[in-house]
Amino acid sequence: MLIHDEEDDCFGLWMIHDGRLTEIPLPRTRRAYWKGPHNEEFPPDPGILNRTDGAPIDWPAAAAS
């Protein structure tokens, strides 16, 4: 499954691998996440996918695992 918006900016490529929906890494992209409490009030944030081959990106701080 290829996810994109009206402007055809690509947001990710996903496929079923070993019975699980898995994101496939795309060349020249990086996914970033914002940290925060993941509970019923604050669901997990899917993050953002940005191109790395353009202008510098203002990345959010890395989330603790």
C-alpha cells in the first residue's frame, strides 16, 4: 500500500510481512516521532516522513524507546 496526499507527496510504503503490516523504508526519507505519553488519552503518533535530499529539516527531538 502506498500512502500519499492530493499533491502526490509520498507518506510511506506498507506491506504485509510475516503476517504483520510493516513499513518499507524508502530511499532518501526519514521518519521522525514526537515523544509523549502513549495511552488512551494520547494514542501513538505515527510520526512524519520527510525527504532527506532537499533543504535541511527541522527534526523533532528523538523519542525515548
